[in-house]
Amino acid sequence: MNRSGSVQRSVSAIVACWCWSVAIAVVAETPFGPGDFAGIYRLPVMIDTVVSVCPWKSASGSGYVRVIRTRGPTGHGLYLQWIRFGVAGSEAEVISTRSIEELATEFDVAVEMPVAQLEKDHCLLQGQAEDSVNGRRYRLDIRVGAPGDYQFAVTRHLSGGLP
């Protein structure tokens, strides 16, 4: 056995033990009350991923858009949520939530989380989806505008399993 390999493994084990002891000490000293996570516990189990993507601004305020991906029995769904920043220390608030209805009614797909690209007058979300039945792949383009406003376009681009 190589002596330097043995020393390296010993150092790694010591560092790992130290990290675990620090983590246990932090958890043991952190007072979690019964209501501290009440809002998080109310999230539906079907919520798979949440990502904050693009800023928005209008005459009534400013904020950001949040994309929520859900997992259901027949595939993924996407929701857009416009969050308005609070003023003078007040809490931020959800001012609009929209389901991407086209995904719910026309497609039975698994969706990758879209990637945001900020354009001059909108936010463009682009991603891919795969049909759960025949494996066809689609490119999704979602143009996000003012609170509550979006435009959806889908392009069939790669064929998968069945023709």
C-alpha cells in the first residue's frame, strides 16, 4: 500500500468527520418551532421544481416571474407566477398565476425546465418536451409579458420512438 495514499485517505476521513460534527452541532443548536415551516408544508406534493426567471416592470410596480413545474399522472405541467416586490419593507406578493393551458389540454409530455432569455419587451422561456406516448420531442417557446400575459408556441422537432 502506498504511504501517501494512506495519509490522503486519513486526512479525508478526518475532514469528513469534522464536517459531520459541525453539521450536527448546527442542527442541534437551531431552534425550529412547529410553525416555522408551516407555509412550506402546505405546498402540494405535485410541485416538482420552482425557478425564479425574469424581472418585469409596469406602471403599477415591478417584480419577477416564477416558473413552477408540476408532476402529474400524465406528465408535467407548467405555471407562470408574477411576483410583485413589496414597497417600504412590505412583503412581496403574487399578483397573477397562469397555467400553461396548452400543455394541460393538448400535450401529454415530460417537460424540461425552460431557460430564460431577457428580450427588449418580454422574457422568452425556451425548453424541450418529450411526448409520454410516442417519444416525439418538441421545442417550447413561451413569451412572457406583463403580469398575467403569455404567448405559447410549440415546434415539433425531433422524432423519437414511434413515427
